[in-house]
Amino acid sequence: MLNKRSAILLSAAIGMALELGIHAMSGRREAWDSGEYWTVGLPVALVLSLVIGLLTRDRDWLWTALVVPSQVLTMTVRNGALGGLWPLTVLLSTILSFPFVLAAFVGTRFRSRLQHPR
């Protein structure tokens, strides 16, 4: 099982890898401007969020809300566009993490099967 710290680090790493990986694959300045972001990056990040939900304890799956803020922060730092509004941008981007939190929640529904196999 993953502890809280691991859930936080993995969620942030997913967002960072999403931005850096798709940028490296596509060469686009911002990952979400690439088709690979929508067809490869997001599905992989959703599956990884589901796995976090499956492997965490209690409500630690909620830390998957860090996926998009960590992606946005990585993008702004990489682009050198870290202006005065970055804290607000990161906060508001948390709303965009809803699909990842939902995927993690779905993962929690399978925990009992993992812990008590038939």
C-alpha cells in the first residue's frame, strides 16, 4: 500500500512527466497543444491515477488533485513564464484535476478485491 507521502509524490510526478514527456515527444511548447497529450498522455495519467486510488489507504487518493497543478507549474517553469499569478493559476488548475481524482476514486472501489482476493 502507498502512504500519503508516496501518493503526493506520485501525483506530482505524473503531472511533471505528462508535461515533460509530451513536450519531448511532440516538440510543442505546451504539451496540451499536442495531439499526443490527448491520445497518449491523458489516458496514461488517468490509468496511473486509478492505480494510486487502488494502492493508497483511506482518503490519500485525493492527492491525485495535484496532477494538473504540477503539470502547469512544470510548464510555466520550463517556459520561463513564472509570473506573479502562478499561485492562482496552480490553484485554479486543481479544478482541472477532477478526472484524475475520479479515476483514483474508481480505483478505491477495487481495493477490497486486491486486499482480500477470492
